[in-house]
Amino acid sequence: MIRILRSNIMDVTGFLMIGVALLLLSFSTEFKLSLDLPSSLLNLNTIFLSILIEALPFVLIGVLIAGFIQIFVSEDLIQRWIPKNKFMAVIMSCIVGALFPACECGIVPIVRRLIAKGVPTHAAIGFMLTGPLINPIVIASTYMAFGNSVKLAGLRMGLGFLTALLVTFTVSSLFKGNQLKAPIKSEPSSSNTKQQSFTDRFWSMLTHSIDEFFDMGKYLVIGSFIAATVQTYLPARALFETGKGPASSLLVMMGLAYFLSLCSEADAFIGASFKSIFPLSAILGFLIFGPMMDLKNTIMMLNVFRMRFVLVVLALIISMVFFTLMLAQTFI
């Protein structure tokens, strides 16, 4: 009963925030100024809408892929595709994620659908970590953002892949079984829709994608609003003044990546603007940690996975990224 009530409250809150976002988006600049709103509130509005508009296309792509998996990909096919050996399953999932152009905004519904179809949790997490981090689009944008730097693109790819492997192997040893918060409600799957026409199956895919979008969309809106609030009212100057040493600068840039909640396809251009302020290891911390886990992504994961699982994964990512880059800074 409490879970149903909480879910209904989140639904209502999410839709209200979507309505407010659309209302703010429709306002002209002159109308906003005529209300004599504080500059901080106007800045909050701008950041919130920029995060939301940047993330929505990738969420749409993610839910369409999730719908395709639900209707067109059978459980038997997935079972044949995933190696039985845990070590090989982790390696394969990280490699597939590295080749798959996905953003952290849209990866959560895909991962949830894969787990519901029988993919082991550790394999799904490997896919979730590498997909937004080192896919071809992200590496190309990193290469261009840092002045055609093969070194930066290669370091992000290599160290990011290593960190993802370490986190995934640790998750595989700590957690057994399905870590979804609640079973996904029974829906038509590929096994019982094979007799339907392609048109009917395609319509079922779209229907599922719409349901998935509204389920995940409200958490995206809430996460974007919280991220915008933190960006507006968190004193950035104090953060920069804190990051003087190698360790503190790395932690500052990782924290900045978490709270900025940037899309991984564009974060390299923001990271490049800090290269004259922070050392290379801190810049890499920004580029590696943000795509793996940010604030809005955490909110979305909390809707899908058990809280303990999300918090442990977050702690593992923080520690693995930090210690990997601290050890690597003498060689880069």
C-alpha cells in the first residue's frame, strides 16, 4: 500500500514538473523579466530547461530500444548471446557497451529491459557503464574538444574501460540475482508475439516505449531540477578554491561532473575549458566519472534498482575512478 501511494505521488509530482517545465519554456524573456523574478531563479530555469532539453532525445532513443528489445528480442536469444562464464560475460558486456552509442540519460530503461529479459545484473551494469562513456561518438567528441588530441581520447577510453571492468567485477562478486526494485509488470514479449503481424508487433513496441517514457520521464524531470538547483546555489568558487592538490582537484572535478549532469556526448567541451585550471588527472576524472553516474542518472536508477544496490554501485564508481586516476597520474 505504501509503495503504491509513493508511486502515485511520484507520478503526480513528475507530471506537474513536466507541466511547469513546458510552461516556463513557453514564456518569453520579456514576460519572465516583467515578473521581476530573482536572477538566481531565472538562472535555475535556464539550467533546468537546458538539462531537460539535452537529455530528452536520448531518453526517447533509450525507450524505443527498450521497446524493441521487449517485443523483437526473445529470452532464448539473449541466453544464447550471454556467455555462461561470469568473467567472459563481464568482458563481453563492456565491449558491447563501448561499441553502442548510448547516453547515460537513455541507458537506464535499456538496462532494465535487458535484466527483465534474463541478462545477469553484472553484465547489464558493465553495459551501462561503458555505453555512455567510451562509445564512438563520445570518443570522437573528446578528440575534437581537446584540439584533435589522440592522447586524451585514448586515456579516456583506456582508463574508462579499465574502471568499468573493475566496478563490474566487484558488483558481480557482491550481488547475486536480480536487483530490480520490483518485478516489471507482465507484458507481451517476443515469445508470444511471433504469430502477430509486423504491424501489430511494431505497434506493441511503440505502446511499450510510450509507457516506458512516462515511467522514466518523471524521474528525469525531478533529477534535472535537482541538478539545476545545485548548480544555481552551490558556490562554484568555493569548490575551485578547494581543489588545489592532486587528490582534492580530482574530487572537485568528479563532484562537478556529478552535479552538472551533462550529456556524455557534449561533456568533453566543458571539460576542455578547465584544462588551464586543473591537472590532467582531474580532467579525466570529470570525463570518466560523469558518464558513469551523475545526479539525474542516480534518480532514474533509484526508480529501477534497490536503493542499497544503487548506493553501493555509486560508492564503487567513486572509489575506483579516484584510485585508478591517482595511481595513473604519474604515467599520464
